[in-house]
Amino acid sequence: MHLLFIVKEVDNEPQGILLISSVLKQAGHRVSLVVASEENPVEAALRLRPDVVGYTVYTGPHTWYLELNQRIRAQLPGVFSIFGGPHPTFFPEMIDRDGVDGLCIGEGEYATLDLLNALEHKSDGTPGVHLPDPTIPNWWFKLNGNGSGDSPEVVRNPLRPLLTGEELDELPFSDRDMLYAAHEQSRLTKIKPIITGRGCPYDCAFCFNKAYSDLYEGKGRRFRRRSRDNVIRELEEITSQYDVRFVLFMDDTFILQDRWLNEFMTSYKAKVGLPFWCQVRANLVTDEKIALFKDAGCVSVSFGLEAGNDELRNAVLNRNMSREEILDAAETLRRHDIAFMTNNMLGLPTGNLETDFETLELNAQCRPAYANTFLFQPYPKTELGEWAYEHGWMMGSFDDLSGSVSDDTVINFGSEAEKRQIENLQKLFALGVEFPWMLPVIRRMIRWPSNQMFWLVYKLWKGWAIKNRMFPFKMTLKEYAESALYYMRIKSQ
């Protein structure tokens, strides 16, 4: 069977898709990838003529994928279309939308393999798109909905258990070759991401982790990690095949599990030795851990500060983290000469412009290498997203979310002027953290109408700070030119 994955764009390597591809190819199936920013996806589907077309979907861009799927099915009426990712997992009612044949709920590697194996043979043994037995765990199917004209029946299968740490070790490594063939910039970049585990033990109100844990209750451990040796082998494979200068550990909270960290850092230093970045949590930062990270090659980390106001940070966001813990973490990281980026949210329900300035002021006290700032998005099935919707803080419905965390906010502050000022502050926030003396000027500037100058300042400062402070590595003049030409090309399309 031939499965074609389509993604709208690539900001980070889509590890879920790449793992599924490796599992399917190992079993003899064919997998292709099209990136819509590089190639027209409808034309690509007509050229490749897959048996199955698949999409990994987040809330916001989900409407784009549904519309694209309709266009593809109009040209390839026999294709079987499947959707996975966060939006179908938490909104399986998506199965009722036109053109959707199947939804993958939760983990997708072996669920997708089981589906393609089932589709590979009709009941008479001949190849083709057919689903003789729809009882495949993790899948919801709409039967008789693939052009037959009959009224569709929805089959809702239960979840299989979560993969254990040992089972994560058994997965083949991500199919990076497929991504690099479809997306030139992913191949060119010298920064490569890797994930060492799955899950997070914390219940932050803005995050999917709590809902995901509830979904899988009784079906496995919430946090699971690959073995040290398995991760090292993948890193050795990546660095032997590609020109890698910097490693990103993309785990939600890399700093967990002291024993694993001690063993891994020793092996990483000896066998890989590249500079790296990871995500930590401020109240888990200690001198001992950061010294261990630094010795192994850690150059930079990120942690969630989220909100400067204690009530917002702990009662609303459920971060359970004091101001003192945040400031102590910042001081520890500076003492070990590790650059750090804070992650923050503006426009929180029950907050206002002044609480957002409290967030800016706490960041200024921390003195991060960059203060990364988002406009809060009330995603469905997150505790705070559902609360915001139910209590009238959200304008419109979840279908109105754009998927962007820097364009605008859908939170209702009762005043269009305050909404605009919060949106403008998000663009100028990091500059205010870097240069606190500018705050009186910023307070006046955010009253202006939204404009491209704010967006340009935001993008230029963020790009410079991340390249030079967070992910610093040497590039040749040719490499700079290649990157610049690539971005000029895609901007002209």
C-alpha cells in the first residue's frame, strides 16, 4: 500500500510522521511526503496516486486540511483519507466531516501499520482500498463513506495501551531521508532535533498532557523514556549521515529522571559531544544538574515562566511554581554560563494588560537570552481552553482559532483597544525585556494601530537572538548564502 502524507509547512521535523513512515517501510509499504509550501499538494497527489492520503492535524489549521482533502478526493475519488494528531484525538467528532474515512486517536505507529495491512487485501485476496474488518484499536472509521452513496456508519474502536519505554526502543529511527527529499531547508540546516521520551507528569492548565493522560487512564505509564543506548545510537546514525552542528532535545521536560540523565550525559559527552539545547523546568533546576548538562555540552535551555502574576501562574495556569524558584533557576543558569530562553503567554483569561506587564517585568529580572512570548490560545480539551469557552472569555468557537500564537487573540477583554494593545505588546515584549528603559516608550507605542513595523521588529530580534545566543554555531559564507537564497525563494512563491 502507498500512503501519502501531506503537511502544510515544516517548522520542526514532524517526528510522528517520520516514525510512522519508518514502521510502514519496515513492513514493506510505500510512504511519500509532500510539503505544501514546496509543492502543490493536489498536483502531487495526482502524480503519485496513493492508496491512502494522511494528515497530522492541530487545532487551527485543521480546516485547511479538511478543505485540501476535499479537493484531493474530487480528483482521486477512490483514495482512503485518514487524519491523526491532536485535533482528531481530542475532537473525534471530526469523523462526521465530509471526506474523512478514518481518525487515528492517540499513538499512531502500530495503529497505522495495522490499518495499511488491513487495507492491503480485499476479502478475495486482491490488492486495493478496502476495509474488511474495521475493528482496529485507536481508529474511528466511517464505513460506506468512500463514495458508495450509502448512509455512513461510524465505528469507534478502543485505545490500545501506550507504548512502554522498552517498546519505544523497538521502533525504527525516524525516516529523515523522506523529509529531506521533500523539504530542502530541513536537509540544509545543521541543527537536528531528537526526542528521548514521551509524556509529561505535570498538569498545566493550558496543555494537552492532562487530557491525554485522562484519555489513556489505565493503559500505561504517563511518562516513558527510551534507553540511553537507543538514543545514542540514533544520534550516532544522524551525525554519521548528515552535517550536524547542534542538537535539540525536543522532550517536553528533558530534565526529568536523575539517574537516566547521569548515565546519558556521560555517554553523550563521550560518543556525540555536540553542543545541545533542551527544555527544563525552573523548579527542577539545581547546581548539580546544570553542571552535569554544561559538562556534556549544553549551550542553552528553555523553561516556562508563563506569567509574572502569581495568581495567574499558579491558580489559573496550574504551574505550581514560585517567583523565587524562577529567579533562582535564572541565577543558576547564568552562573554556569548557559543561555536560557523563557516561554511566556500574554492575553490570559482573567488577566489584563497590566498583568502582562508584570510578566515582562519578571522576565527583565531574570535577564534571559530571549523572552519568547505567545498570545494565549484556548485549545479544545485543555482545562483552561474549555474554561475560557464556557465562561465567555473566548470569542467565537474552536473552529475560529487560526493556529497562530503571534497574530491575534480570541480572548474577550471587553475592549477592542486593550485587545489591540496586548497583541502589539506581544511583538515588542522581548525588546522590552532586553531594554527595560524602553518600557515608557513601549507603553505609548502599543496604543498605535497594529502595523508591519511591530511584526518586523519581533521577527528580526527573535531571529537574531535565537541564532546568536540560543543556537550558536559556525557557518561558512556558502552556508549563509544557501540559507538566504532558500528563504528568498520561498518568500517569492
